[in-house]
Amino acid sequence: MRRDIEEFFARYGAALSSGDLPGIVSCFDPPTVIIDETATTLMVDRRQLSDYFTGIEKRYRARGAFSASATIHGVERLASALWLVDVSWASFDESGEPAPVSVESYKYLLRAVRAKEPLIVAAVVTE
């Protein structure tokens, strides 16, 4: 597996866990699409990404989740700068024990342009 993809998801998880909105947004390469069973959300710029993730920390904390950790189940190279990554997110409470929320699973489309780190261009909620 590519080390930069592992490092990317560690950084993204840290930003999500701390509510670091600029850090979260920096993990995306807009336009970005997020798809789940009920909606498709297109964010064409960083302002829309910021609006989408505003308050995420409070929403997770209200459910008892204080940190998130990614487990990468597979990486498929689609082209020289595109990867499809299968990831599940486990959440943990204040004491580091598993949080009372379900594990979330995603398929992420990552793109790395000009040898820079990969960024999310699409996320599909799979569980």
C-alpha cells in the first residue's frame, strides 16, 4: 500500500477528530462529491466544503464520538494519479474506548496531482 495514502487518512482522521475545519477542507480537491443512499452533495469550492463540515465535531461529540481512526481495506490504482480506497472509520469516546456509534464505511476517490499528496475528489458512503 502507498504510504502517502496511509499518512493522508491519518491526517484526515486527526482533523476530523479535533474539529479542525481548515484541516478537513485541505483534504479535498474541489469540486468534490459526497454520495450516500439519500443524497448527492456537490461542493464546487472550499467555501462549500467548509459549510458542509461546519459543526461536524459537535455532531459527533453529541453521539459520544471524540476521535476517529481509519482502517484501509483496499487500494486500487485506477490511473497514474487516481486511487479508489476502501476505508472504514471506527469512533472512540473520551477514554479511548469504542464509541456507541456505528462504524462508517466509504469508498474514496483520491487524486494526486503533480506528485503532491492525494486529496479526496469523491466519497461514497457504503455502510
